[in-house]
Amino acid sequence: MNKKGFELATNMLVVIILSLVLLGAGIAIFAKIVSVSQDIKTDLDQQTIEQLDIAMDDGSLIVVPRNRVTTNRGEVARFTIGFWNEGDNGDFTLNVTANSDINWKIVYVENYNDLETNKRAHALIGIGVPKETPKGQYTFDITIYKGSNVYENKKRVSIVVP
């Protein structure tokens, strides 16, 4: 066998193997980025917290700045909520209930223990829209309890599935 032909075949094999390794690494990185972007974000950035605080400056005990979101099936609708304790220190509980029989994936921080007087709490509510959800508008009630008592009137948010 010709030595130059053997070297050429060996070099080609090395290039093919390296190409496959790089392709596999690229696919793995892409898959990881896509899966991370689909996770429900449960923390708020500083800008959102400041916007909630500005909305509460008018004296409102509970604010939900954006109460209607359009979201596609398989995606997550996100709602921010802010509330503050105008009375004595207390334990607060956040409760989100769906007004439909669909099996929603609802994620939020439920308990806010020993919230001091005039302190504010901020939360992000993530509601995953199942892939089999029919078109329509769906409502959810957000209720905040101080101890076992309802803190203020419930807030209603809605998701529009096109």
C-alpha cells in the first residue's frame, strides 16, 4: 500500500472523528440551553422588585401589575405579585387556585414567615400551560392569608391560550 494514501486515509479518519465529537458537543450544549430556558424561574430581578415597590407606593396592600398573559401551550405564564404588612408582625401564606379542571403546574413560594410591620414581600408565580390545553381564557385566584384570615380581597389573573 502506498504510504501517502495510508496517511491521507488516517488523516481523513481523524478529521471525521473530531467533527463528530464537536457535533455531539454542540448538540449537547444546545439541548442544555433549551432545557434551562424552559424551567420555571422562581426568583425576581432587582428591577422587577423596584417596579412592584413603586406600584405599592400608592398604599395598596397587594399589587399584581400584569394580570393577563397570553401564553402558548407547553410554555409558562409568569405573574409578579407584591404585598406589604401594614399591621403587626405576622406569617403570610400565598395561595393560587385555578378556576378550571385542567392540571396546571403552578409554582410559587407559599409561606412568608414573620413578616415585620411595613415590610414588603415580592413573589413570582409561574403557571405551566399543559400541551393539551384547549384554546381559551383561564382564570386563577390569588389569595393572601395573614395567619388564618384573608389579608385583602383576592386578586384574579388570567391566561389566554391562543
